[in-house]
Amino acid sequence: MAVDSTASVHWEGDLKSGAGQATFSSGAVGPLDVEWKSRSEGSGANTTPEELIAAAHATCFSMTLSNILGKAGTPPASLDVTATATFVPGTGITAMKLVLTGDVPGVSAEEFAAAADTAKVNCPVSKALAGNVPVTLEIV
């Protein structure tokens, strides 16, 4: 069964002085304010499309890795993932970096790294970015 997830934005004004609000069909968050200054300068208290993509990627990667480890009989006690999307005005998103820390009893560092690499390639957000944005993974 397919599941549709929907977000909407209402925007007023031009790019540089305008602003908008993003709302989400789930109602789990928001509405969230958006503006160009936060996106282009990294300042301000508003979210950006890149921050939302980073949140989606960190969540997707965590779920995929948890599934891989669980199917191997070694579910994680915890996973912490930070995703950073790099945005260059006029160019777009130029990189996505995943930083992972995990507590997985009974799994060696090599096994954990192999599972993480598999998750990096196979999570749906990684697949959506593939061929467009380089994704790196750091395990700390």
C-alpha cells in the first residue's frame, strides 16, 4: 500500500524580502516559518528546505539501519544520526553528510560500519539523492 505524505507552503512577497509558512499533513510539526535569509545566510530562526531534507535523511537512515541490524538479530540499543545538507546559493545542495553514533551490543565495529554503509545506499532518501548530491558517512 502506498502512503502519501504532503507538505504545503504559503509564500508572500518576493524571494529576498518575502516569507512563508510550511504546514504538514500529519500535523506532527508546524507550521514552520521559512525565508530566504535563513536559507542563504544561515541566520535567523526559520527552517530551510535543506534542514527539512536533512531531517528526512537522518530519520530515513536511522530507520533503515535499525531494520538492517534487527534483521541480523542485533537490534540497536540506540542510534544517533546527524545529517547536514550543504546549500550554495545559485548552485543548490552540494553535499549531504551523515554522522552516526550507535550502541549495538554484539556487533563489531566492522559489522556496524558495513551495516551503516548498506543503510546509506538503501534508505529511500539516499536513493532520491543518488546521482544528484554526494552523501558521505562518518561513524564516530
